[in-house]
Amino acid sequence: MWESIRLTSHRGNSVGRIFTFALAALLATFLWVLLASPMAHAADASWNNDNVVYSGQTFTKQTADGTRPPTLSKGTTYYRNMGNVDGNGNSTIGVIYFSGNPTSATSGTYFTFQLNSSAQPSGKSADKKITIGTQVTIPTGTASWSGVDILYDGHTYTGKDGGPRISTGSNPDLTSGMKYYQYNEAPNGNGVSTIHVLYFDASTDPTTATSVDYKTYTLDANLQWSNPSAIRTVSILTVVKSPSSTDGQTSESTCKIDGIGWIVCPVSNFLAKGMDSIFDVLKGFLVVTPLTTNTGSLYKAWSVMRNFANVAFVIAFIVIIYSQLTGLGISNYGIKKLLPRLIISAVLVNVSYWVCAIAVDLSNITGSSLQGLLVSLRDQLNGPNTNSLGSWQSITGFLLAGGTAAAATMVGGGILVVTVGASLPAAIILLLPLLLTVLLAALVALIVLAARQAVIVLLIIVAPLAFVAYLLPNTEKWFDKWKDTFVTLLIFFPLFALIFGGSQLASFLIIQTSHDINIILLGMFIQVAPLVVTPLLIKFSGSVVSRIAGVVNNPNKGFIDRAKKWSRDQSELMAARNMGRGDPVRRRQVFRRFALGMDEMRRGQDDQKAAYTAQSDARWAGTQAYSDINQIAREASERKHINESHSEVRFENAKNVHGVLHDMEIEARDVKLQLENAKATGDIHWEQNHDPLIIERKLEARTSADTLARLKATDDASYEEFKAGHLGAHPATANVARMLHQNQHDVEDTAIQAMRSASAKRVQQENLTTAIAADMDQNSTVAARQYAQLIRRTAGGIQGHDGAQRALAQALSDQNRARQDTITNADAIIQHSNLSAEETLRIAENISVKNITVTDDIREAAIKRVGANGVMPHIDELLTHLDMSPTGNENFRKAFVESMRGNSGRQKYIGYGLLDQMTQGIPGGVNQATVDSWVEKMLTDGKLSARELSSQDRDTLVRINEAIARLPRNPALNSALGALRTEIGDLRGNAQLWNATGERKDVIETMERII
């Protein structure tokens, strides 16, 4: 072989090329024969018990009546599939029949006919010959008892109510009174299943019988039995009698637990019985069924995979032949590396079934041998309790019966020698948890072992594809995964047998050497302890394989992996070099052109995927869901920042306490100072360097930096002038004019969009604040209040009530800030319009002037201007025009109150208490009578002193005089007016204050005359 490969390396050697062509053609022909042969002889139909499966449909056994099916004589055995019924009641019936014995036939005849709604046949199709594998014989063997059930061929046949089922005579071949046990297979897609039956004569006691009859039936979707198979006689072991009763005597109660024994005893017996049955089932999952080359489904499935694998080899050989004949494609060096692997893989693919069979046999032989060795070692031992505890059911019955030996099932006549007494209650308490633990562990182990069997079968089926994957370096990892998984699952059986056998041996020794029932229970648990760790054993099996493989194939030291890594690196290097070549692709370089195309397609797909992902991210960022999630993430990030800051504060505080951190802090700061001093010393030396060349370079660097800054500043200024419409040094070309127009439009549109955004944000803020503060509004609905509390709690996060209050405060603060910004902008409009005080008052009263559209924002700004800077008559007029009642515009009231609070010269009768009332709303609003009442309250409270009189403006004093003239007299008011007269007298007596009143003297004198 190696000489043949050496000949292929001489591209110019004609003999070598001819030899290579002939060798490749021979191998291709051989593989094609292997591919075509199994496909030509694959069977069309197969047996499923007594049914035939063809084209995925199940055909059941029937007998022809001479009319249906057509052309079949009366009494002929055939197999029928009813098909589907259409809307008119017509159906298509499929028929398969055989010329000889169906169970040994290898071919049959298939045809269809139509059956109308009147059950009349018509429209028979042409006959079609089909092949079928011979029927698999149902294995025979010995049945045995498991409690009240029968075990046969790995399956449990159940009776009814603790005894056998009694036939009513309605099922075929089972006369009335017959006793039988049955096992049901899972139904197929049509609801049809197979029932396996073990039955006895009506006069036979099943527990004493030495044989039983076996038969199978078909159970259709309507629960009707049909198609009974031939009868087979099966041997059965008799039940071993318990010495719990003797002739003529009744045994004592088997449950000695008082109080709750009615539930503990049945549950314990049920769990113990289930434990023994499941343990028997688990035994069948350890041994993998040996592989055979018959017409079984496993071999057929493997054959299909093998055919697919052989197609790949045929293609590979054709490519090699083409490359050798044309000089294109795979290089000579590549063929030298590929051909040995190709030949080895081709052989292994076609013998992979037998390779797997050998591996399965080795696993079964090794596991069985280890188990047998440990079992034989256990059988050679002897002790006082030998054979006395046959099962969990036996020891459970012993404990529940109060420790009486007569209640336990004896095996082999052994005698149970234990010490019960005070240990019995503790053992009963320990029993139920042990049974539950062991039963659950057994169920888990059953699932794991069943999955192991299924995975092994799948790995055997795909074995040809796994060996194909071994062919190329890029796919060899799949072969390694298949190999590791297959070996791991097979090595599990020997490992489990070793550990389980050792546990049984240890358990046996504990039981035989102990007389305490609690120790015996623990020994029983040790016997099945490996079931608890079954999943871990599978994982440990893989680690054992990995350790063994690592000795030879260590990724860092093993010569196999190092050689593979070097080969892979060289291959990737050559591929990258070829992809990066800049020379043009020639016509003959077919594979290079193909590789470049594939690379471009891969890169294009990656870039398109990235672009589409970016678009998807952008779309997602615009959704409400993203906004909600982003808010939560930002809040969590802020909370994390706060917590990290707390942690940092704690760490920094720890540095101030004498200890390790304090010393480290001092050392770190000292090192930092040393570093800074070293850098400063270096900078000093650098700055003190007066070398002419260095000085010149320093000047050059600074000059260049200043020049760059100047140019950048000039460019920025020119661009800003350009945006303002000034061309400057820019050429006055059509393109520049177009850019100027476009730029101005963009600047304007950008500002407009910013205003839109601000407006939208304000509405959003108002909506959020309205929602979050809805429960503070008495006019809100119940649903709105509940929703407000919910979103406040959500926004508050982990801080609970405090966080919710903080969220509310933040929302209100943001809303107020946004409103103040809006009012400020509206005030700018008023200021820009250069309105007089009278015009501002008109806008505050909702009257438009100078074509200004009066909106709520404009009006609120005007109200604030009047309240803060307006004259007293304007303020009084505004008070009477504004709706100051609680139902009026709250924002207008607040704007007026806020401006009045800042007005130091406001009317004396409008105090802070009255402003607070205005904020809440004054019932009935404000009119002349209301203002008069304010003046009266000011007088009766004595707030108008001589000094206050001298500081009030003329308009306010006039308004007070008018109110005094209108107010009706009462004792309190008369007293207040007398006090006011005294204050006026004091004002006249104080020359400084009286001279300060100036032109207001006449108004004060008028006030003196009125009172």
C-alpha cells in the first residue's frame, strides 16, 4: 500500500498516474457494489408479533369469506389494513397474503380494493410483489412468581385483586372460568397493541402449577381481542409457601403496629414489593442485547446509514481520480495525506457493525464475569442468617408482624436469628424512609439505564457516519464524541457490576455477622446503594476513559494530539495564505475560485447578520417593553452604584483604623509619592535640559500645538458663521449656496425637532406624574388610585414605602421643573412683545393683545408678572377676575400666590395666611365683599400700625378707606377703628414718619375723618 501511495506522489510519472487511476477505480467499484447490494435486498415489510407492518401501516390477520377480499378463496388467511373513510363512506382496503406459511415466507402479494358504504367491494388494483423478513419467534423460557404477579421474558404479567383474572368467555380461546395473567404492549399510531397472556385451566391452582399456556392477541382501538397466536407451553416455578399458617390453624396478624398500622403496613408492603420488582427489571437493562446480522430493525437501520456513508466515499474517490487526471483540485501532497485515511475509513464503515458487536460482547462478558466472580465469592461464605432474608418484602413482613419469624418469608428453610426487643420500634421507623429512598433511587436508575440502552442503539446505527467523520480533520471531533460516548456507556456495565457486586458482598457480610435488626436494615440498604449513584457512575465511566486516553493522547504531551495539532495548524496556515493571495484567479483554479466564493459568501452572511442584528436592536430600543426593562436596569445600576459606594466608604473607613489596611494605605501612599517624586524629578531634568536641539524641538512642539488650535478655532468660527448665512472665505458657488441652504434648513429643523421632543417629554412627564399621584386626587377613580400605588411601589424598589415616596417626590419635582421651564419660555414671549402693565393685565384676564394667542402658559406667565410687579389696582382687579374658588384653575391660583409671596409691597390686608387659603381655593371666589372682609380682619387684628401706614402706597390706602366706608359697624370694628385713630395720631406726632408719607397725607387725613 505504501509503495502505491509513493507512486502517486510523482505527478509526472505516467506509470504512477495509471496505477493510481486503476486503484481508485477498483475501490470505487467495490464501494458501489457494497452500496447497491443491501438496498436491492432490503425487505419491504416486517413482522410485529402476529401483525404485518408495511409502508408504516399495520395489517392484522383475517380470514377471507369468499367475497371479500376479491380473488381470495374462502378460508384463505390474509392481513388487512382498513385505511381511511372519505365523506361518502367509501374506504380503501389494503391486503397482503402469502402463498405458503406466513411466518416462514420471504415474499408476499399486496393489492388494494375499494369498499363502498354498503360494504360492497370494487376497484381491485394490480398485484404487487413485496418482500418480508421471516417472523421472529417469541422466546420461550421459564416463568417465575414475583409476589402475586408472574415474571416471564423480562415482563411482568399481572392479575387482578391479588389473584388471577377470571375469563368471562368473551375473548377468543379463553373459555369461561379460565384463570389468566396478561402483559400489554404499548399501542401503535392506530391504537392497536399486542396482549401477551399466560393462562391456566379453571380447576388449576396457579401457585402450585408447574406449567402455563402462553398466547398473544391483537387489541384494537375498541378494546376487542382478535388474532390469537399458536399456543406455547411455558414452565413456571411454584410459589414457595410461607410458614405463616399450618393446617387447621390460622396465622396471627401480620401487622403489629398499633394506631397507624392500617396505613403504614399496606404502604410498607407495597413499597417493598415494588422494590423487589423494580430491582428485577433493572437487571435486564445492564446487559446490552448481543448484535446479530439477521433481518432485525437495528441491522436494517445500520445498513441505511452505511449506504449513505459509502456514497461519500464514492464521491471522494471520484474527486481524487479527477484531480490526478487533470492536475486540478486536491494537490499531490493532499492526496498522500488523504488516501490512507480514506481507505481505512472505507473499511471501518463497512465493518462498523461488527466492531460495535465486539465492543458490546466485551462489555457484556466483562460485566457478567465480574458480577459472577463476586457472587460466587459471596456464595462461598456462610453465617447464622444465611438465606433467611430473601427480599425486601421478606424483611418488611418480619418487622410489621412484630418480629415474629413466622411472619417472614423463608427461603431454603433458613432461620432468622436476630435480636429485636427494644430495637424493633426504631427499625420500623427506619424501614419506611429506607424503602422510599431505595424505591426512588431504583426508579431514577431505571430511567438512566433505559436511556443508556436507547443511546447505545442510536450510536450503533450512526456508527458508519461516525467513521466517515474520522476522514477529515474538521469533522474528526464528531468521531471523537461518538467514540467517547459509546465507550463510556459500554464501560458502565463492568464498572457497575464491580461496584454493585462489591456492595452485595459487603451487605451479605454485614447481615450474616449481625444480630441487630437496625444493622441488618442498613446492610440491606448497602446492597442497593449503587442504584443511588447510577447517574454519577456513568459520568465516572467517562472520566475513566478520558484518563486512559490521556496517557497516550494528552493535549500537551501526547504525541497523537501534538501531531494532529501541528497538522491542523499547517492546514489553516496554508488556507489563510491562499485566501490572502493578491494574484488574479485563473480559469483552471476551480477549487481556489470556489474557496474564494465560499469565503465571500460566509463573510457576507456574517456582515448581513450583524447589520440585521443592529437593525433589530434599534427596533427593540424603540419599544415600550425595552423602555420598561431599561428603566428597571438603570434603577438596578443606580442601586448597585449606591451599594458599591457604601462598600467603598466602608473600605476607606477601615483604612483609618489601625491594622493591616491602615498599614497598606500608608505604604501605598508612600509608594505613590515616591513615584510622583521620581516623575517630577524626571520632568525637572527634562525642563532643565538646555540643549539647543531639545529647546528647538520643545518650541516646535508648542508652536505646532498652538497653530493646530488656531486653525481649529478658525475653522469652527468659519463654520458657525457659515451656519449663520455668512459665506466669508467660502467660494460663492452654486454647490456652496446649496449647502448653505441645506445647512440652515437642517439647523432650523434640528431646533424644531428639539422643541417637539421637549414638548413630548413634558406630556410624558405630566402623564407619569398624573398616574403616580392619582391617589392624592379625590376625584380619581378607584382603579387609577390602585394603579398609582402599584407604580409607586414598583419604582420604589427594595426601599419599600420610603422608595415609593421618593418616587412620588421625584415625579412631582420633575413636573414642577418642566412647568417652570414652560412658564419661563412663555414669559419670554411677553417680554419680547414689550407689553405695558395694562396689556399684561388684559392677558392675565384672558384677553388677547398685539395678536398674542392667549394659552394657559401665556396667561400663567402674565398672572405672575401682575402679582409680582403690578400696581395695587391691577392686583385687586385681577383678584376679582380670576376664579379663586376651589373648582378654578389650580395653576392660576398657585401662580398668583407665588408671585404675591415675593411682592414685598403687596397690600397689608393680604397676609401669608390669606395666601395659603388662596392656594387651596376660596369658596365663592373673590369679590368686593371678600376684599372688604380681608380689610376688616386686618383692622381687628391690629396689623395697621403707624409705621405700616407710612409704608403703604396710595392705592392701597385708598382701597382701605373705601372698605372702611362700606363696612357695617360693630363693637369689634369700632374698637379696631379707635385703635387705628390712635395710630394715626401717633403718626402725626412722629415728624419723621409723617414727612415720609409725602403725597399720601391727604389719604391718611381722609381715613381719619372716615373713622
